[in-house]
Amino acid sequence: MSKYKHSCHIDNAPKFAGWIAHRGGVTNWHSVNLSNPGASWSSPAKAKDGTPMPKPTWQAGNEPEVITKAEDIEVFTAKEVKRFRVGIRQAGFMLKCTGCASRRIRAAVAKAGEGAYHEFDYSTQEAVIMQTTSLGSLKDWVKGRLEALRKAIEAENISYGEVAELEGLAPFIDKDDVQLLQWAGVTEEEYERRQAE
């Protein structure tokens, strides 16, 4: 059993970190739709005005899990290990895999090992089996990203986009790290508040 409460692809790590820093955490919504039992959705815990985020879809349950600590989220990369064409059928207004195709997908995911999952390539009508590699916690990812941004600062080749990223990660910067705090635009008042904590 994983020690993490949730996970995200590395492409979504900046967004998840931002939600923890500025939007009250990451909300993990689980599906209550019996036709889509394994689905889940992620959203910030709070809207920009500070109110709780509504359900992202009618399929989501009414009691989501809110994760407020970066160490409770795993960051992973994924690579394609197999793909194959599958049969589909009409189910009301939806298209679904046939029973045979579903069994084949489950078997392929199980064979790919722990952490594997599948996606669907609608352009080719193929199931795509993905294998994941853990990169550790979101907290570790943020720490590594801050050090990469520090190196860019010291090499004098940091971009405007990276400065904006650093501003978003400001709540994760150590209170004594004057260099990064200054580049992140932390005010003197905020700096003094952090020192007093």
C-alpha cells in the first residue's frame, strides 16, 4: 500500500504545488458513477475567492479528500509500454469498450506491474498501457525545483517564466533563504512575519 494519499504526473506538479500554497490544498474527488467506478478528479480545495470548490462533475462523490501537505502527494513520470486496438460498443449516449476489450485491458495493466494504468487514444481506437516511475513526494519535487531555479539565478539566465514560477513557490521557500525570497518578490513585511514564526 502506498504511503501517499494522492499522486500526480510531473507535468501537473507545479499546479498541485500552487493549489497547496495558495488554494487551501488539493481535493481528490472519487467517482460514485457505477459505470465509471475507477475515475477520480483533482481540483484546488478553494476557489480564488476563498469559497470551497464545487464538484467538478456530477459523477464525483460529496465527500472528497482534501490534501494540504506536499509530502502526502507522490510525483511520477509515465511511459508507454504497449498499445492495442480495442472493440467498442454503444451504451446509451456513451461509447464503451466491449467486455472482451475490458478484460484485455485489465490483463495488460496487471502484467505491466504496480503503478501501471491505461489511457485511450480516440484517434486510433487503441488502449495505451502506461507504466509509472515514482519521483518521490511533491515536497521533494518542489525542493529540487527551487534548487534548479537557484542555479539559473546564479548563472544569470533565469527567464521571466521561471521568475513567475518562483513567485508561485514562495510559500515553500525556507524563511532564511534570502536569495530565493528576494527573487520570489517576498515583501519585507512578509519576510519579518516569517522570521517571527
